[in-house]
Amino acid sequence: MAKLNIAEKRLPQDGRIEVKLGTQNVDVRVSTLPTTFGERVVMRLLNKSEEALNLREVGLPPDGLELLNHLAQLPNGIILVTGPTGSGKTTTLYSVLAAINKPDINIITIEDPVEYQLKGISQIQVNPKIDLTFARGLRAIVRQDPDVILIGEIRDQETATIAVQSALTGHLVFSTLHTNDSASAITRLVDIGVEPFLISSSVVAVIAQRLVRVLCDHCKEAYTPGVILEGIGITRDQLENHTIYQAKGCEKCFHTGYRGRVGIFEIMHLNEDLKSLILKTYDATQIKQAALQRHMKTLRQSGIEKVLAGTTTIEEVLRVTQQ
Ligand SMILES: [Zn+2]
């Protein structure tokens, strides 16, 4: 079904299955890996309906939503989303595109793979077999003079350089990077080979993202955490004014205690102070410190807000964030 070669069991393979569940089109991404005792399979579900792409529902706090809406209207610049595989980066970026997608805005994407098909957006699938790489596709895209460009991922210097040039010549560019937090994205770009002054003049924001599981509303259980919570950023005051829940499990959630997932975010908006700091240093710790002084919330803090709101558990936040 996934169009894999069933005779080939020695090599890793990737494929996809398109299925219709009721009114929903769901894409199943299949990945196999040969291990000593046989093939290991992971199947990832992607809900392809456009209703799945609502920027209001990805989990951004109100101020983050407002900022992202504002940034998405900018005429040029680079907005990066970072996080490991499966952290919801693509969904967030597609939701932004869906929010700004209008007939008079020309949007082109280059991706590997094209995960959702969006109406009114030109999407290009990277194909290394015929040398259609991110860099080559991107050079061609720029000649078509779109307003907005989405680059699936920045992996190499050439792609990074064209992304920066595009941003400096009047395009709004969205892309992803594999880094742990927002400040490390700057360090990564420098490591890839982008000059700090080019980063400082093109990157407008870096958003780090993770997904936490959402507590099942039918069975979540209020409790008083026994451990000291100050260490993870919950104060005694907060504890007195909020109810904290733990996962229990019921029929509705297949006894997991959770139903669905939601994003937590660390949004580093590069204002003038941070831009001039990047010209002096690309040390992620220093950049992060400076951003925190300017009231950036860390992934951990953003997760704790979701704990205090009764959306998720302390365990979930600790699982996906580090301090
Ligand atoms: Zn439940």
C-alpha cells in the first residue's frame, strides 16, 4: 500500500499511503528500518484536511499568536521554526501560510516531502535523483519573484545563502532548522557559513517548538504535586491559584490519559538589541540570556503555562523540554 519494494528487506525504505477516513483525508507516512531480527516500521499520521491547519489551534499563547500574525505580514525577512522531527514545525508553518494565503499573494514552497497540499500555493517536491535540490529549486523560485517562500529545511550553506539573499531582496521566507532552542538557530546558521551581519539583517524571528500531549478531559485528575515545584518554575502562589492535573486513563482515551497534542513555543523576536548582539557574538547562551532579559519565554515556561491551564501534565513538559 505504501508502494515500498516488498522484496527489499535489507534497506531502509520510505513510503506513503493515502486513506480516506469518513470525510478526512489522512496520509500515512511509512518508514521501515532493517534490524537484526527483521524490519521495524513506524507509521506517522497526517491529517490533510485544511481545517487541521488553523493557526489559532496550534497552541500559541495570545501574545505569540499576535506576534506571529504581525510577522507573517512583513514584506521581507526570515522566520525560522526549530525543533526535532515530529515537533510540529511543519504544521505551524503551513498554518501560517494558510492564514496569509490570498489570491493576490504569490506563495511558493520547496519541500521534502510535500506534506500537505494547500490550495492556491505552488509547492515543489525536492528530488535529489534528478538533482532538484533545495538550493537549485530555490534559485528557480527566486526568479519567479514570489512574495512568500517556504523552504522545507535549511541544511547547507547554499540553501542558507539563497534564503538570506531572498529575504534581503524583498521576500518573506519561512524555513525550519534542527536545533534545540531558538538561540541555537543563530549559531547553526553561522556554523553552516552565513555571515553574522547577514543573519542580523535578515532573520526577524526564531520559534522553537515541541509538542506535548493534551490531558483527556473525561478522566484528568486534580492533584497536589508532592515534589518541590520551584525547580521547574512553578511558584507557591501559582500553585495556590491553579489546579494541576495528572493523567489517569479511561475508555475515551484508550487508557492513556491523553487525547491529542498541542504545541509549546519559545519565540525569539530579533529586535534591534538582539540584532546588534549577533554582530558581536553568536554564542547561543549569550543570545538566549539577552532574549530572556527581553521577556522571551522558554519552552519550559511555555509548557508550565499549559500545566497551570490544565491542558497538560508536568511530566509531559519535563519530557519534551530541558533547562
Ligand atoms: Zn480519558
